[in-house]
Amino acid sequence: MLTVEQIMASHKANVETLMGLTSKAFEGVEKIVELNLTASKAALAESGQHAKALLSVKDAQELLALQSGVLQPLAEKTAAYSRHLYDIASGSTAELSKAFEGQAADVQKNFMGLVDSAAKNAPAGSDTAVAVMKSAVAAANNALESVQKAVKQATDVAEANFNAVAATAVNAAKPVAKKR
């Protein structure tokens, strides 16, 4: 049977895990805010430089050359920004998943300990009920593993698609910039 100390220790561990996860979530938000501030400052500075360059244009050919020179770097910067944002999000998700998996393993271990303890102290004739309980726990564990594998596969596919779209966007901007 679980003692009061074991229950309190479990609650304390859950609170510490929650605080750790909250801290990780805030770290991810801070990284996104920092990325957005950096990107905004860079965009503002580049807009100012571009406006000054536009004011010094003398003819249409120079204007076209100036505009075409902006397209390729803009596509590359947009792809880099998107990649950085994706890296922050996937890093935060990976850390949260790792913490969740660790916590889930501890909960499963504690629950199985409780089931084993209950089985030892169960009245005679309850072997079937204990076996059903253990079977249900094993089925739940298998289902959880299947879900985790499916999420991992979906994440891998999403990352591959993201990389393909980013590469296509940058490559599409190259010919447009060269034609002008």
C-alpha cells in the first residue's frame, strides 16, 4: 500500500515537473520574442537603406536592378527566419516530449507497483481481476508507445516538407532575381 510519504513525494515530483515544463515553455517564448525583435530591427534597417537607395535612383534600369537585388536576399532571409522559428518550436516540443515521456514512465512504474502491491494483499480468488488489470495496463502502455511513434513519424514528415518548401521558395526567387 502507498504511504502518505510516498503520495507526498509523488505530488512534490509532479509539481517540480510542472514547474520545469513551464520554465521550458517560457524559454521557447523568449526565444521567439528575441527572434522577432532581431528580425524586426533588421527589416527596419534594411527598409531604411532600401528607401535611401530608391531616392538616389537616376533611371528605370537602375530601379529594376535595385529591385531585383532585393528579391533573392528577401527569399533567403524569409527562409532563414522560418527555419529558425521551426527550430525553436521543434526544440521546445522535443524537450516537453522528453519530460512527458520521463514522467509517464515514472507514473507507469508507480502504478504497476500499486497494482503489484494490491495483488499481494488481494483476497483469495481475485487472481483473475489482477490479471485483467495488468493486461489493461500493458495494453495502455502499448497504445501510448504507438501514439508516440506516430507523433514522431508525423514530426519527421512535417520537417521534411518544411525543408522542401523552404528550398523551393529560395530556388524560385533565384531565377526571378537574375532575370531583372
